[in-house]
Amino acid sequence: MKKVKITVLRKEFYPELADEYLTDGKKVGPCPLLDVGNEFIFEGSAKMPEGFCPWAWIDIYRSISSMSSGSTCKPWNKKDGQTIVCCTDGIRPVVFNVEAIGDNLNSIE
């Protein structure tokens, strides 16, 4: 098992969808919990890193666990042990880079 680094790559927001479907409309804005550039380290045991969004965690945990176990997304991704995923919030999704780091859960690069 490897540690996994989770990096926030982008935050999207679709104000026209917010106005149409949310009670507070576009004033809700993009995700308030995470910022572009935030990095988190998954160290195993299904434990969510401190400060991470619990809803996004549920959405992307399968990919995190898979990268920790040594999965690959080649030939689609250029880098082995890495994938791009996002939370399922259709109005204000957050895009993450998920990549295995280090040799095992006892070391980190």
C-alpha cells in the first residue's frame, strides 16, 4: 500500500444552474471548503485527511484506495499511479489529482 497525495486542481461553478435549481441561487458560489492548490495525504485505513470535504471524500475514495493499492490508469494517463477525478456536485464540482507517492505506507517521497 502506498500513501496517496490528493491535490485540488480546479473549482468550477455554474451560476445558471445554481439560479435554476438551488434555493439560494448563484450566491452560494463555488465550493467553500477547498481551494485550488490544497494538498492532502491519505495514509491508509480509509481515514479521511483532516480538512478534506466529507462529501468529496465519499465521491473519490474508490480512486484513492485504488491508487494506494497500486492501480494504474495507463494508457489513458501519462503518469502511472495517477488519476484525475472530481466530486459529484454538478453545480460546483472540484477536480482533484490523485497520485500514489512513496514506496509504501511507511515512507513518503
